[in-house]
Amino acid sequence: APYEGKKEENTGIIAILTLIKEDIKKDYEQAKVAEDAAQAAYTTFKTESETQIGNLNTDITTTEGTISEKEGDVETAQGERTGKKGELEGVMKTIKEMAPGCDYFTVNYEVRYKNRQIELDGLNKAKAILSGAKFEE
């Protein structure tokens, strides 16, 4: 009988190599599916990020415009405040200049009030005398 070799071992190695080949194909397919999913996630992330960056840049521009507007308002308010402060200082100076005259009236009010009452009483009596009234002295 001619020599045929060890066929049993031959089929065992072929079976192992076939299993390895199938495992490699499965791993390749799983890697391909995972890579496709990762690529889709990256594309979605990139699109969302670019949209968000655009929105944030718009917000930055709007905020910078608002800041500029508010700074202008502050400068205007400071100018108005300076003008009003000058007016107030003028009024306060005028009041201070008038204070000595006002102090005279404030300090002497009671004496002047009593004297005015005596004067009014005297005028009322004189009017009554001229009208014909008589007073006992």
C-alpha cells in the first residue's frame, strides 16, 4: 500500500486553521461595525460642536455689543452726574452765602414774634379807640 501520510493530523490542523480564519473574519466584521459606529458618533459630535461654536460666537458678538452700549450709557451717566454735581455745588454755595441772614431770623424769631404780637395788639386797640371804644387804664 502506498504511503498516504497522517491524514488524521492533517484534518486537525486544517480544522484549526479554518477556525482561526473564521475568528479573524468575525473580529474583522466586529471591528468594521465598531469603526463605522465610531465614525458616525464622531461625525455627529463634530456637527453638533460646530453648531454650538457658531451659536457661542453669535452670543459673544451680541454680548460685546451690549457691553459697548452699556459702557456708553455709563459714560453718559457720569457726564450728567458731573453736570448735576456742579449745579449742586453752586446751589450749596448760594445757600451758604445766605446762611448768616437766615441765622439772624432763626435766632431772633421768638423775640421778633413777641414784638409783632405787641404791635398787633397796639394797632387793634388804636383801631378800637378810633371807633369810639374807651379803655380803662
